[in-house]
Amino acid sequence: MKVTLLDYGAGNVRSVVNALKALGAEVRPVERPEDILSAERLVFPGVGNFGSIMRALHERGFVEPLREYLRQNRPFLGICLGLQVLFEGSEEAPGVAGLGVFPGFVRRFRVGLSVPHIGWNGVKARKPSPLFNGLSGEEKFYFVHSYYVEPADTGLVLTTTDYGLEFASAVQHGNIIAVQFHPEKSGKAGLRFLQNFLEGAGKAVLPPKIPERTRLARRIIACLDVRSDDEGRLVVTKGLQYDVREGGRVRDMGDPVELAHRYYLEGADEITFLNITGFRDFPLKDMPMLEVLRRTSEKVFVPLTIGGGIRDFTDRDGTHYSALEVAGAYFRAGADKVSIGSDAVYIVEEYLKTGKASGKSSIETISRVYGRQAVVISIDPKRCYVTSPSETPHPVIETEIPGPNGERYCWFQCTVKGGREVRDVDAVTLAKVCEELGAGEILLNSIDRDGTNQGYDLELIRAVKEAVSIPVIASSGAGRVEHFYQVFAKTEAEAALAAGIFHRREVEIPEVKKYLHEKGIEVRPIS
């Protein structure tokens, strides 16, 4: 099977290529406009901003060949923005015309829920299609978007999904198929969907089951701290309060690629890599970590996040590299999102001094090119107790966990450099400003709970979650399956992350999902 991939130069297309190759397809990229019209099957994975993608298509001379290919009703699969640009325009880029292949417009979610819509949600089939062969109808697919299409012709709609409203999550017109979700990141269900597209033929069917409404699953994320061991190999490690050495040597908990693959097979909804050597070594020189991402993306078909060293950098020779270039290297290696930690604190400190955005920070530049859904802010706060709210200008909570001298109030002070240095910025303010600058998700750690196995800091999570409208990932402190239930039952966090307990097999992902399901928490089934 020969597939032509329309790569316009932004985002992680490696995952799409790897998924297609895993299904036996021979993939070649579009290098010239004429490659589009010579394609047997064309796949268009779009990420980033509607205006940016249309500008890139025009600059490369792809617009008219693409329109002609679609007019001929030839096999086409658009993914995410590859769906949205088929329509006339988008609220994301007023005045910018889409391809106009179909009548309709792209709207922003205004639903009182976290935006972007990130995570695993179901689809409801609206008409028969060969694409449903081998699917039960109860599968969940991975979504990550802030805008949705509103087709003028409802006959185009192949599936719908619920997220505060019912929106078109896939369309089909003849051989033209486009989906809002990412099949290449949707595990076995997504691979089956891609296989059906590649095979092309087959009877048009409806899935055996069509849900009355779909529900977004709470995500379980496995985190892998990666660094060089004493022999220079990259290993997964984990320490107590960030001390990763044991007996004078780096604690080795396994090969990062093998461990990530194990978690994928066990049902992890996402994998997060934290390159903890990235705080000291320039990531673009860290070829082993880039290779870890490349190898992982060949066998792990769920979203991959990478953190560590996402910042501007000047090397010893005086050559300057931007955070955007660092992020781009990670995306090309197979990452779907980048996590920004200490640099986010420095960015917010500068913002609070000037009262305005610079337009040049890592958060702003990466989200502008790759979309806000690609930017995760990792916050490492610790509790700072006070006897009265008047003692500090920072947002204060009345806590059920008193301080060392019986204090009943606290605020959450941000740290940098892996928790080794405190700053005069609080987690609530940091999260709010980062959302304003373009972040799409918050990874909320807790210095106080890390490695304790005492459960997540629910008060911290609630305080930040109430302050932002983007998804929040709870981290630090999980020790039992009950802790995952508590964080989902008592806060609005969209996801929960854990590391050491998974590495040591003290708690396993299938066990967590089984417990949550029995307790009535929506999770993605382990297929």
C-alpha cells in the first residue's frame, strides 16, 4: 500500500508515518505540488493554527493541487486541522479562507468545560462506512483541539462526539474522509481505523453499538524520568525528593523505550518523558534522548510528552538556539507535546514586572506555531504556611492540613531547578498567566507529596483548577489505587500521573483502571 503524506512543516508527523508503516504501508512525503496529484492515497495530518496551516499551504503551492485532488474524489484522510481546513473558514483565524471543499465553518468551544478538549472520547456513528469494520462502537479515540467543525450539510457527518455539545468528529464524502481525533495516537482502535482507510474496500457497516452520548475519559499517565547512568546510558530513574542515586550510583529502573512500550500495552493513556539531564545539558546536543523518542514513537501509539530544557540556549561558541527550535527537534523526533518547567516561572516573573506579554517567550512562540495543545506547563510548588491571609499578597487557602506550628492558611510557592530553589511566585498566578500566554495544559506536581505515597494534594489541585479553564494533570503522591479515585472524585482534574509506583509494580495501570471503572469513573478500556 502506497501512501503520500502531506507534511507542510509543522508538528509531529512521525507518529502518523510510524502508524502507517506499522500497518505495512509505504509512505512518501509530498516534496513538490505535483506529488499531490500523483498520490494513490493522500494523508494530511494538520496541527497548530488554522491561519498558519493555510499560509504554509499557499507558500508551498499546495492549495490548488490539493483542491483538484479532492474534486476528483480520490482517497484522502485528513486528521485534526486536516479536517478543519476542508471548510470555508475558522474563528481561530478571522478573514483567512479555508480550502472551501465543503460548506461550513469552524467554531471555538464555548461550553463551560476545559478547553482544549484533550483526551479520550467516544464517537457515535451517523451513517454506515467501511471505516467501522472491526470496531464495536464503544472505542475511545484521542482528541486534542479547541475548535470544531460545523458542516452546513449534515449529510457529510460520519460521526459525532459530545463535549458540552454534540459536534461532528468525522466527515465522509465518497473517498474523502476527515477526522477530528488522532487515529495514530488512539491505540489499537486508531490503528484499526487507519487499516480500514488503507484497505479502502469493504462493506459499509454501522458498529454493533452506538452510544447515546459519549463521555471524556479521565486519563492515567505514566511518567518516566530519564537521565544518564554512571556508564552514560539513558535509563529511567526515580528518587526520593529528587535524589536519584542509591549506593552512590544512579538508580536504574529500566530502559525508557522498553518501559514506555510496557505501559502502552498495559493501557496507559499517555506517556511523559522528563529529560532530567536537560536541565544541565543542551537538548539539541542530547541525541540519545531524541533517539529514545524516535524509537518509542515506532511502537507506542498514544501521546508522548517530553520535558526538560525547553528554553532559549546559547552554546559555548555563542550560537543561539530558541526554545522553538528545541521544541521543533522534539516534535520531529516523535513528541506530541512539550512540557515547560523552570522557564515558565522566569517568564511569569518577567510578565508580572512589566504587566504585558513579550510575544517572544517559549510559551508564546511554541503555541503560536504548534498550537496551545502542544504546550504543557509543569509547576513544582510547595506549601508556604501563614497564620493569616494578610501576611502575604499571594492567593491563600484555608487548609485542612495545618502547618508545623498549627497554621491554618497556606499558599503554594513555585520552585525551579527540580525543586531546589524557591521563587516569589505562586502556583495559582503562574497557571493563570501561562494560560493567558498560550499554554494548553497544566501538569501540577507537589514538592511536599512527591515520593510520599500519601496521595495527591487535593487542595492544591482544586486551587489551580478553579483558576484556569485549561486541563489539569494531577501529579505527585499516588501510592494506592484509592488515591487515583480520590483525585477524580474530589477534584475536576482531567488526568492523574504517576511514576515510581508503576516502575516498581507496587500499583499497575490495569489495576487502577479496573478500580476506577468499578467506582463509576469514566476511563478508556484496556484493549
